[in-house]
Amino acid sequence: MSGVYTDRQGEWIGDVAMAHPESDVTVLNIFSGGISPHYYDGDWTTNSGKHIARANINNNGDYVCTSGAMSGVHCNNQVYNDNTWYKPDSLDYVIKPVIKAKRTNLTEPASVSGDSGGPVVTTADGTCGHGMEARDTISGGGGDYVVCDPNGVAEPNNPNIKCHTDVFYSPIMPTLTVFGLAIAI
């Protein structure tokens, strides 16, 4: 698979290195320097990052944080199905296996339209600090629709933005195996 990913302004992000549509994951070659064990954190208007210390498996009961381009960081999402499937309206096939987590903070969504591809991470205490564990990337949202806080999304007047109580994401360990990758620390 080949292609180029660009940001909202049409600026180059990276070239497609590998893709696995069945798990909804694409690996990008984003720069030609050394490896950086960091991820971008926050909505598309920010340029901050955090350190990734390791990758780990997902278990029911774990707390994870999502960091999507449209809505930024949302923590306190609790994994309640660590082996399910997801069918986005835009695809004619099912993505599986995926993890399903539900928001526990009722003032924030678990995911927002436009957050797909953002990292899912955690720490031992379930907060979104440094030394994060990678859990994979956001595939999409589900569950119930909730009212989006206009201060909590990058495009508050966009009528296509939907806020969800649940977030779906692929488990990272199979993703790393499929691509023959590891988290560099």
C-alpha cells in the first residue's frame, strides 16, 4: 500500500509504510531521523507530546486515555470489552479484534468524530502523565451520542462532529506483531 498522509492544511505528515485495514492501523514513515518514543498529545491545534515507556495488553477494568485530533485528551475511559468488533459506517467490513472502553467521567466524551488515529495510552495509575503505556490508536466511537461541549472540540460549529460515550481501538500487541514493530524506549 502506498500513499501520503497530510494534515488539515494539506501539509505532509508522512508516507504510508505499512497498512493493515482489517485492524484499522496504518504505519507512517514520518521523518528521516532517529526514532522518537513520543506521541502527540492534544487536539490538532497543539504540538505537545509525551514519552512512551512501553506497550502493554488491555484488560477489562483498565483505565485508558485517548488523545484525538478533534477533541484532545480524555482520560478515565474504562475497558469493559477486551475482545469485540467494530463496524464504522464508512466501511463494508468489520474491524476485529478491538477493545471497547466507556467513559466514567460524565462531563467528557470517550471519543469524538475526527479523533480516529489518535493514541490510546495509560499509566499504572490510569492517569495521562509521562512514562505512558501505548495501548494502540482510536478506531472510532460508539455507544450513545452525548452533547459536545463547544469548548471541548477543535471545531465547535461543525455539524458533523458527534461525541460518543464509548471508544473502540485495536489492541496494540497484535498490531506490533503484524507489522514486526516494537516500542523503542
